[in-house]
Amino acid sequence: MLITRQLLFFVPHIEQLAPLQTWFKQQGIDCQTVHANDPERQPKVAAFRAGDFPVLVTTTILERGVTIARCAVIVWQADAALFSTSALVQMAGRAGRSADSPDDPVIYYAKHYTSAIHQARRQIHQMNRRPTP
């Protein structure tokens, strides 16, 4: 399988990490997981930044302050009450962080189209229309 981007896969609950890691590995995709209490959090994030594996399934701990070139974002269960508008915007902000890949995709998966998702999409579209300084 040809993978052209890395993927940050956000989930609302720690319990979802291991099953998703298993699923990715069954698909033949190297994947790691990370959460706030993971004792190997920093080495895993550093390895992901270095491109050592293509998929990192994570909770919201990586919604801010992480820049990965050529990185797509998926937010699983984006309609979860835990995901506020600002959290959804911040998670989406992990994509398109490099000049050579400004169009990295962001996908919100949800059963219900919530106000938070609507507002996040609106804010992202408004920010993308602004000229860069």
C-alpha cells in the first residue's frame, strides 16, 4: 500500500486506541497509539514526527502544538460531546502545516452533524480565506 501522508487519527476515548491499532495493523499499516498517561508518549510522538510509522491514533493530547509535514487528520466520532468547536478546529489545524502540502485532508466522522462540527467547519473556512501575512 502506498501511503503519501501520515495520519493523525483522533478519538474521544482511551479505550478506543487499542482496537483501532489492531484494525490498522490487520490492514498492514504500521500504527502506534498515544494518550496523556502513556509513559512512552514523547518517544512515540518524536518517532511519528520522524516518519518512522504512518499512523498515530491519539486522544486530544495532540490537538495543539504538533506540526507534522504532509499529515492528514481524521476525527473519529466528531459528534462526541467531548469535542467542542475549538477542539475540532485545533485538531483540524494539525493538517496543512507545511507550505509544500497546504491541502492535507481533514475528515470528521460522525453519526450526527452537530453544532460544534458546523461551527468548526465555518471557522476553518473563514480562516482559510484570510490572506497570510
